[in-house]
Amino acid sequence: MDETVAEYIRRTVLKIPRDEIKMMLQKWDFLSEAQLQTVNFHQIKDNISQEVVQLCEENSADIKQAAVLDIIYNHIYQNKRMWSVYQMKKTGEELEYFDLTDFKKKFKRRLRSALKNVTITFREYEDNAIWIRVAWGTPYRQPNQYKPSYVVYHSQTPYVFISASVLKSNLPLLCQALIVASNYHEIREMELRSHSLNSLKDIVFKRYSQNFPTYCPKPLQGKTVEPESVDLRIIHENKSEKERIQRVNQEVFGNGPQPILQFAQYKLETMFKSSPEMDVLDKKEPFRCLVKFSSPHLLESLKSLAPAGMADAPLSPLLTCITQKARNYFRIREKKGLFPDSFVSP
Amino acid sequence: LVGSDEELQQKLAEAILQEKRDFKISIHIATSLPLPSERDHLRPRIDLIVFMIDIKSKYSLKNVEASLAHVDATFFLGKVYFLVTGVGRVNCCSIETNAVCKLGEAYCSPVLFCELELEGVRVATAQRLLRMLQICAGLVPGFSALSFSLLMRNSADD
């Protein structure tokens, strides 16, 4: 077995939390159950990985098999990576029957014709997701297995989720290979990024609970029930306002759990508006400013702002349109013409 | 209690009610003033108004400033206090203490600082407020709301 492969397997196993190593090796299905029985999974990880490499040596593992283990790890720990969403477009043709073998063949051929040294691995999952792992090399160097790109493609949808490696120069080639293999004509990057792959899918596949405008202006009956033990000496004066806020929140955010996003970024390309006396920025250049909201769960925290008494309800539509517009990166430009207010670029 | 953090207001109100006293009190929790007029007939005389400003939230300060305009001038003779909360979280301050002190001066009302997330401080604050309320309601002979608030403000300046 190649030394580099052995080292790669060793390092991959070291990444896995100790309690999950056995499970992942079983999923990998490269070592037999009998072989796995010989490993002591209660020792320190260093030793576990050495024993695993030893067994892989016995089975003569090559890089292809090692890559599969890496996909398995990244599928389970998908939220460690940052995912971008790409949308593909056909020019109005009918839906063709998707042939997985054909897709794989075309994808590999396209990549390999441009770049000789690539490692390409496919793995299909039950939810119709096709995971592709690509390790990139150059005409003179073997692929770097430690910085691969991952692609997740649901064949019945025009969406592709990509977690690119640091080597962004390979992205155009990757995109090209994808549209060729899937019989589309163009691909564009959407302004939507998150660590949570499932949330991105929820947003573009519209799987989150949609908000329905409520037509009845009265508050929902029976929602806030007074507990028996409420102290009558404490009077809440603004109950109806609180109920209004809950109602507005429900209309805007819906009832269900929010998709998990970590950022919303607004790039301002507007003119700085100040009072005439301040006389700032004589040259009247656009004011360069970037506003970034970050949170472990951005939409949930936005939803909590008004009920927590930290903001007015309803919130600015720039914040509440994120899920509906399927984007969390915005560019705000000056609106030219009659109305000098700024607007959000499409 | 006028402020934007309902949970904290509720906790403070409960802490006040836990204290021993020999008079009846009722606590009204509001997010802003003016109070809804539908309930005017249900309200007794108001003896003390405490504006709660969360030092971590500019929004709460704006809220309080807007509400101040709706307070009758007579209240500012010792029946209005500013309570600045959240001072324990030094790294999250959004409002300068200077700004709040200026607000206190502008409205001739004392400013108190506290951290209501700590139970001990919450209890101590509740005790202070209860004492202030007693004085403002005229239940302490020899002490008027005005004289007490002057005392508070002068000691704060030292």
C-alpha cells in the first residue's frame, strides 16, 4: 500500500471522534467484521488509527477506497464545511430521464480531459443525493487529498451544493463538468451560503413552513392562557402589543423551525447621506460599507428580537426576505431616477 | 416599571413583592408610555415610575426617551428614577454611562445602576425600590419624595 494512502487513512481516522470510529468503518465496508473485531476501540486514537492502517495494508487499500472513507466522514460532519448553492439552467428543453451512470461517465471524462491528475469519487444516498468528492492536482503533481471539493447534487432539481476547497481556481472547471454531465446549459452561483447543508436544501427546495398572511386582524384565541398562579399585583399593561408582535412574527417567519444560517451580509453602495452642515465626502463617492450579521442561528435570533424587546416589529424587509429570496448576501445600490431611495439588487 | 425586557421586569416585580412590608402595592409593567387608555379607570394613583434602560440595548434607551415625553411634570419632583441594568456585562455595553447620567440630570431624576441577572443584586435593588416607593407614597413621616431624590442625586455626584 502506498505510503501517502496509509498516511491519509491514518489522518482521516484521527479526525473521527473515538466513539464513532467503529460505526464509520462499518459504513465504509472495506474492512471485514472479523478484522474490525481485532481492533481495540477503547485505546487512544493514535493507536486505533495505527491498527486500522495495518488492516488496510492487509487489504491493499488504494486512494479510491480511502476517498470513500473521507466522503463518509464529511457526509456525517457536513456542517463543519461552508456550502454555497449553485443553480443550473436549461434552455427550455423537456425533462430528460436522469441516468446516473451516464452522469458519472460524462463528469469524469470532462474533468480528466482538462486535468490529468484528479481523484473523483461518487457516493449515492437514500435521499437521492449524489455526493462527489474531487481531489485536485496539476499536470505535474498528484492530487492533494487534503483539500478536496465536495459537490452534492439532487438529480431531480437544478441545484448543486458545493463546498469548494481553498483552491478556488478549480471552480470553473468543476462547474463546467457539472453542466456537461447533467445536460444543463449554464450554472450560476446563488448568493446563499451556510454551514448547514440541510437548511440550504430546505430553503431552495422550499421545504420550510411557508408563512401565510393572516386575514383576520383579531389575535388568535386561546394562545396565551393565563396561568392560575399569576400574581394579581403585577399588571402587564401592553398585552395587546405583545400579541400583535407574536402575530406579526408568525406571519413573517411562519410557525416551523427556521433554516439555519450563520450570516447575512449587506454590501452598501449608496451615497452617504448627511446633513448639509456636516459636509462629509465632498466628492460624492458611494460610501463603502459592509454590514454583517452573524449568529449560530441567524433567522431564529432575528425572530426573537421583537418578542425580547430589542427591536420593533415588523423587522426591516431586508432581514425578513432572506428565506423567501433564498439569499443571505445582498448588494444595496442607489435607486436611480425619480426616487432616490436605495433598493436591493436582484 | 417601564422597559423593553419583559422577563427582567417580571423578575424584578416578583422580587419586590417578596419583600416584607406593611402596605399594599401593585406593580404595572409596561413597554412604553403612554399607558393604554382603556385601562385608565382600573389604575390606582401612581407613586413611582422606574424607567429601565438596558445598557446593552440602544433600543431600550430610545424607548425610554420617547416615553419620557408622556410623563406629567409633577412626577419629576422625586417620583421618577432611571434604573440602568446589565452593567455586569462590561463587554456588551452599547450605551455610554455619560449619556444616561445626562438624561438623569436633564430630568432631575436619580440614576441607579444594577445587574438584575444576579439574584443578590436583584434582591438588593428590589429592597431599594421598595424603600423609595414607601417614601414616594408619603408613608415615611418627615421624608418627602423630593427631599429624598435630592439626597440621592447629591450622593451620586460624590
